[in-house]
Amino acid sequence: MTLKSTKEVLELGTTVVKETYLTAMAVSVRLPPRGQALVTTNVIGDVGDKATVLVEGSLGLPPTLSVARTLCTVHKGQVIAEVCNASTGEYWIRKGTVVAATSVIPESAFTPIEPPAKRPTLAKSVPGDLKEGVAAETVKKMSEERPDRPAEIVEAPKPEIPPDKGMEADFSDSVMSDEQKRAFKVRN
């Protein structure tokens, strides 16, 4: 398969997630109205330690309760989940309640198929292909160092009035009362 924007060739076939487990609350938690919390959950099933999993909300949750989709690492059979209460009332989630499904992500998902040196370079943009070709080129140019602008250090100008000296304000046209004007006058 060839990507239109970069002309990069990708092999067909995707890594299929084969192992999915339920996760249940490790402790009871109270969520305030429109609140959220990071909670510890127990993975139900045999998942290896340090396995990377995708944590997603379970289908049986009430409509106002949701779980943020997160990548997480299993530690002693537990993962962290972020639960959110979208309702205007408080919500209790009891220990043992199934709140999420975790899918084991294979390590191959985090390693490139071929080294970056062997990947094809970006193809030149075709006229009329403004969005795809120009955007990548523009980002590349903006992140590079600009040789036409020399680096120079500019000192800020010194103030005309030394900071230890006071300054008088003219309140002659002010609508303030005499008492207010006196409060703003500098006393030496």
C-alpha cells in the first residue's frame, strides 16, 4: 500500500490484538459531580508484568461514567485507569466493579519495520496537491536554523529615571478628590 501524501510504501497486514481482559476496581471510590480520578484496577486474567496494554471503557458502564483511553504498563496484575463522572451528582464505584477492558499490545507495535535510513524520502509535491506536499516541506524549513539571521544579543535600554528616585504625577486635570490626590503624592 502506498500513502498518497508521502509516497511511502507500507506492507499490507496489521497487528491484531488477540488478548483482551476485563479490569475491575481494586478499591471503592467516590467521584464528585463532573469529577475524575486515577484509580488502580485489577486485570482479570493472566497478563505478564510489564506488558503494555490499551485501557478502554467497558460496555456495561452507565452513560455518565467513562474511562479515558490510555496506554498503560501492567504492574503486579494492576493497571491505572482514569474514570470520569459527567453527571451533576456524585457517583460511587465499588471495589470489584468491572470498569474497563485491557488489550495487550504486542512489542512489535513499538518497533519500526525497517530502519529509518532505508525508508524512502518524501516525494516532491504535485501541482494542486497544496495540503499534502507543502505542509511537510514548510514544517521542515521552519524547524531548521535560519542562516540569514545572525544571532545577536540586544541589551534593554536603561530607564531615564533611576529606580531609587521617585516620580511625580500631575493630578491637576483629575476628577479625584483632594484626599485621593494626597494619597497618591510621594512623600519624601
